[in-house]
Amino acid sequence: MRMSRKDLTGRVEDLEAQVAALTARVEEAAVLNQRFAELLDVVTELLPAADTEKVERYVDELGS
């Protein structure tokens, strides 16, 4: 099925919008991941050494 130039242009514009939206979501996720990592660092510093192992296990579980 052959698409007209107008249809192709519309399709490209749609795909560019989708890429822009996905890029924004990836950037937002990166910021949230950074904030979460910083929060985990603070929690780890505040917990006694015995509880640090629990936090590390929890973080490991998040990664899997």
C-alpha cells in the first residue's frame, strides 16, 4: 500500500510527537530515579548498621 506525501508527512509528524512525549517521560523517570537514589542514601545513613542490610536487600529486590 502506497501512501501519499501528505499521509507520510502526517505519519512522520505523529511519530515525532510520540518520540518527544517518550523522551519527556524518560527524562522525568531519570529525575525520579535520582531523587529515589538520594532518598535511599539518606535512609541508609540514618539507619543503624543492622538495618542497613535490610535496605540493601530491598534495593536489590527493586532491581530484579
